[in-house]
Amino acid sequence: MAKAADIGSKRLINLAPDAWVQWVTQRPEVVAKEIIGSEFHWISRETDVLVKAYSTTHGDFIVLNELQLRYTTQMPLRMRADAALAQERYRLPTYPVLINILPPPSSLTIVNSYEQEFLGLRAIQDYRVINLWEIDAEIVFEQPLPSLLPFVPILRGGGEVSVSVVQRALQALRADAQLNQLESLLAFFASFVLDTPLVQQIMRWDMAVLRESPWYQEILTEGEERGLQQGVRRQLIRVLRRRFGEIPQEVEAKLEGESVEQLETLMDSAIAVSSLEEFITIISA
């Protein structure tokens, strides 16, 4: 039986905490004093990691790291809540960072702040956003940033010369006993840009170890939800075509990012409306 491996966020950041906090804050003088997890949550989250850091300019502060497989519309509120909880718990200034691993659907716009006004009162929380697909793969090797080695295939430049880049990352992982458990996570993200047989050919891919990753479980859940979403979407388009004939491409595009619940509501509308124009008015509202 394969040995279980901790390949969650805390494990990754702990590989080189100083390099990590310097990268996410973009300040070379910052050092990591302690990784303190995220025990302030009512419910523990595998993707949140708090690091107590120090800077000669700013003193002690908390770096709140949120590694998210894909950005969702709930992230701004979550970042606001987590930043406030961290500051209350540790009585230190908090620097929140959201690291998005994979691109979200084109219908979602990634924002770097939470803003709400209610009854004349305003709530605002800024946070730094790092999209891994916008990060140059070479940075991982140059700085170096061992915590990002498993993500190399999906970084900018990782997919363009994927085989050589994956092999280079694999060599770096195998050269360090502390890193070699991350091979399976590297294989997982390599499978996004390479065919599975090729991934298996260039590295040892142990799925039993990979299943220990919270991102693996999340991608499975996401795949199930996406499959259900696509099924409902196809059924909705089929109903529209039967009732009104050919459907404009922009209408189908508008349905792409809708949730299962939203699509089911639109299914009711598609049955009830008397014209395609009326349905378009509903989805454009």
C-alpha cells in the first residue's frame, strides 16, 4: 500500500517558508517566523495557511494564504472574513493573499477586494491575487520556489514546452528527499497539459498517494458538478431548439457559466415563455 503523503497547502508552504512569504508579499526583506495554520476557523480548511512573518520595516504581521483550485464568486467574502478572523485572533496586521491555481470559467471576473455598503455603512477588504497561470515557470527554478514545483506544468510557459519543463521539475523534486513525495501532485497537474500515458512514462505516478491531496478531492467533486451542469445545459438548449428553432450562439454562451440551480430555473422559463426573445430578456436581466 502506498504511503500517505501530506501534499496540502501547509506542507507546500513549509518547504521554503521564507521564499514563499517574500514571493507573495513581493518584499525580499520579509522572513517567516512560524506557520500557524488556520485554527481560528470553526471548520478547518485545508487550503488556508497562516504564516507569522517579520519585516524590519513593518515588524510582525500575518500572511494569510488561501490556495484555491478555482476562483468562485464567494472568494471576496471569504477573504474578508478570514482576514478579520486572523487579525482578531493574533492581534497583528494581516496581509491576505489569494492564489488561484486553475483559470475559472470565462463568465467569472476575478476581483482583488470585497466591498459592501449597507444602510450607509461600508465594509472594504483588499487582498492580493496571484493567478498561477500568469506566473512564468522559469521563476520557480530561478528564485527558487520549491513550493511551486508541482504546479510548473500549468504555469505560463509550462504548457508550451511541457515535456522538458515537467522533466526539469521532476529532477528537482527527486534531488531532495523532502520534495520527492510531491511527484504525484506534479503528475496530477501535468495531466492538464499532457496525455496521461506520457505523464506515466516520464514519472512514477502513484494515484493512491495523489488521492491524499485536498485538490484531488475538489477536482473530483468539481468534475461531477460540471458534468451535471453540462447535462442540464444541454437539455435546456434542446428544449429551446424544439420550441423556437435555431438558437443564437450568444444565448448558448450566456448559459455556459450558470449553476445547476439557475439552469433548472431557466428550464421552467423556457417552457413557459411564448418566444425566444422573451427568454433572452430573462437571461439578460
